[in-house]
Amino acid sequence: MIALIAAQLRERRRSPLSWGLPLGAWAAFIVAIYPSVEGALEKAIRNYPEALKKAFGIGELSTVEEYLHAEMLSLIVPLAVGYLAVRAVASALSGAAESGRLDVLLSAPVSRRSLVWAAFGAAAVELAAVLAMALALTEIGSLLAGAHLSFSSALAGFANVWPLALLFAALTIVLTGWSLRTSIVTGSLAGVLVGMYVLDLAGRLDTSLDGIRYASVFRYYGNAIENGIDPVSFLGVTVVAVALAAAGVALFERRDLAG
């Protein structure tokens, strides 16, 4: 298992740079410009409807942490890293099946179960590496600009994305149990990812629709950079992700790899 995870991480060794670098640079730019726009933001935000601010988790934007959450951690980072999770697992499974690599791997003394769990484990490590790089660059931007971003708050904000993304890695395994077409797997789950965000947003905008938020993982995502990580939600989403991955493993073991 360790060898399989290491092999998959080697294949995707550029991912922390190709994903973490742009996300981190963007977040660094956001915190770097905050001192110069702080006053204007506070004035502008006063005119925003309270319901709208609550729906998008904007807050008063009176701190750099609130600004970073509003600009990056409320939407861009979770959507990007969630899609990365889909791509990572799809590449290891459906992509490997389409290219013929999966047949070669399974001709060795490697079980399907081990291969799928290795894809899940490698994705978990890859996601953590991308988030760590984004966090590091954000802190560098804060230090250079004198934005006084709290490291512990930023750490909580970026770390809170990990279980959400891990859930989509697990959903990818489940869908791969039904289809080995990479375009179908990635396209479908990209739609689910955006759809979950829209469901959560609709429920926050209209309180009468609050019940639909239970169908979205974003309901349990919260605002960790300001409020800290909710351990129940963090562990709960992680446990659900592992359970879904286990279900996906069972499906993958039974499916015909020729189709």
C-alpha cells in the first residue's frame, strides 16, 4: 500500500506547484492589498444587505482574515481543491484504465482494493500538500505587506478545506465503480461540486429553503478562519468520506474493467 501511494504521488509530484502555487499567489495578493483597501471596504460593506452578507459569509471585512475568507476561502479554494481531488483519483483509476496502465498494475500481485485505497490515500496527501503550499505563500504575502494575518487562523481556514475535498475524492471512487470514462467522472462530479455550493447558497439566501442545505457538504464547511475548526463537522465529513470510499472500493471490485 505504501509503495502504491508513493508511486502515485511521484506521478503527480508537480501538483503542489501547479495547484498550490497559483492558489497561494492569489491568496497572498489578497492579503497583501488589504491594508491599502481596508478603509474603502469597511465603508462599502455597510451598504450591503445583511441577508446578502450572511449568505456569502462576508462579515464586516474589518480584518484581513474576514477579507481572505470572503475572497478565497468561501468559494475559490474549496471549489478548486475539490475539483483537484476529483482529478487526482480519476487519473489514478479511470485514467489508468483508459490508458491501459490499470491492466499492467493488476497483472502484478496487487489487488483492486489496495489500488483504490492507495488512490484515496495519495489524494489525501496531495490535497494536504497543495493546501500547505497555499497557506505558506499566503503567510509570506502577509509578512511582506504587513497585513498581520494570524497564522493560526489562516491554518484553520486552509485546513478546513481538506475534509470537503476528501469527500469528493471518495465520491470519485464511487462513480468510478459505475463508469471508467474520465470525462464522465470528472464532468459529473464538477457539476455536483458546484451544485452543492448553489444549494447551500440558496438555503442561506432564503431561510424557507434551509432544509436543502443538508444535501450540501458546504453546510458543514463553515468559516474556520474566523470561528476556528468545528471538530464535529471536520471529523464528521472525514468519516463520511472514508465510508463513501469504502463503498466505492466494493463497487470497483465488482465492476467489469473492460467497460
